[in-house]
Amino acid sequence: MYAIRPASAGDRDQVIDLVVRLQADPEQHIGYHGVTAEEVADELDGLKPDWASGAVVGVNAAGEIGAVLTADADAEVGRAWLFGPYVAVPEDHPVRRQLWHRTADELLDAVTALPRLDGFADLELYGHRQHRLLADFAARHGFASGETSRVFTLSGPALRAVLVSEADPDGPRRLEPGDPLRAEVIDLHERCFPNRTATGRQLVDGDRGHTVVALSGADGLIGYAAGFTQPGEFYVDYVGVVPGMRSAGAGRAVVRGLLRELAVVNGPNQRAAAVIMLGNDASERMFTALGFELHLELVGYRRRAITG
């Protein structure tokens, strides 16, 4: 049904249309992408050096793109992330599952052969809990099922209340170059997030687009929050608090400080979002106390060594 080839820059609009269409279906939803055309375009455009050099597409006889798999890789982290696979197959197709899996297999073979992924043996997939095709695909290719993540969102009056709340002069501050707390934030980040998608250095240097706020006391760093702005949304990516100060309100303080800082730098937004691992009850309590509500659940899959 589809001929697989490397993506080109000219495929961008068709790829965005395909991803947006399939993202609307929980059984095809991938966690690394947003759901609107603006969000998906921003995510593709943010991949370095460019999205097309890390992507492959499936094209039908008419030249229309009906399948895509995009990869992002980070040499410093030593890991690659697979955005997909996306495969459009009519619901009433007599062998829909077989066709989806055959196309997905071909996409995986093609994308892992790209120079972008040369030397990367640590690969991750991420999709909606209802995406059973992805779960079966992951199992067949040696990806271990990981933890379930829960996406929480904050919008409307609850978000506005956070953004207009008065900042405490002794509260969190934006981490700037040369700030003496930089080294402490890096250390706390590495301890709190050993399975991170960004290193502590990348975080504080803004290599992946993060804004970082930090809260300190007489004995040094208390906690930090890091996030970024994407179309229509503030995203809270990391929150870390030193062990002795947890459950004392520091987490809520740095999240509020981060959202206010993102609004100052990038202007207002429609909502804020955060991803929390299932079972992290303390983080769920913290975010729900701020007004965040459960939006959806996603499952990660990871393969640490490429197998035949």
C-alpha cells in the first residue's frame, strides 16, 4: 500500500496533516506530538538539524503520504526518540492490523538506517494507553513496556489565578547565566531524574529550550522547575525539590514561579500541562492542589539494544 522513502522538506505540510488527523484518535495517538497543526509544526521545526533528515514516509501510488516515522536523537543523553509510527489505514480494510504492522515495520527499518540514528541503541516510543497497535509493535521489536504517564492540564480561571498571583520577593527566581545556584540545580536534576531526556547542563544552559526558576534558602537550593512554551500551552517539564523540603509547598511555589516567568517571557497561553508518572502520588497531589486535572494517560516503551 505504501512505498517507504526518506522524508524531504517538501513533505512537511502533508506530514503535519497526517499527524493531526491520527492524533485525534486515542488508538493512534503518540505522546511526543501535540494535536493541532500549529503544535505539530512547532515540534517538527524544533528538531535539529532539521526534521526531514530524521524521518521516513510511506507514499501511495498517487504520491500521497499516508505513513510517517520521525526520530530525534541526543548524543549527550545517548538516546533516540521515535515519533510514531503513524500509519493511515481505513477502519474497514479487511487486513487493517496486518497492513498497519507491515508498514510500521518497514518504517522502523528505514528510520533506524538513517545517519541520524547511527550508533544509537537506546530507543524510546511513547503512545496513548489505548494505542494497542503500538503496544503490539513495541513487543514484537523488543521494546520493554515502561511506566504509564498521566498528563495533567490547567486552563481557564485556574490558570489565570496562578498567572496573576503576586510574586513573593523571596520566592523563586529565573536562573540566569552565572547564577550561583546553577551547579546545585544541575546536581539536584541529575539525582531526581536519572532517566532524564535532558541533562542538568542542557537544562540550565537552555540547550533544549527550557526556562528554569529556582528557589533558595539560607542553606542553598530548595527546589527548581523547568519548562517551555509551545503553541497554545505552557509545559512544565521538570520539578525537583531537595528531600528535606518536600511536602512543604516548595514544589507548588516553583511551578507557580515557572508559569509566571513563561507568561512574562512569551505572553499568555490557553493552558499549562505536566506529565506525571503513574504512582507518583506526591506530584499528583501537588499539581491537583494547583488546579491541574487529569487529561490522558500515555505508556512508554524502551529498547536499549537494537536486535535483529
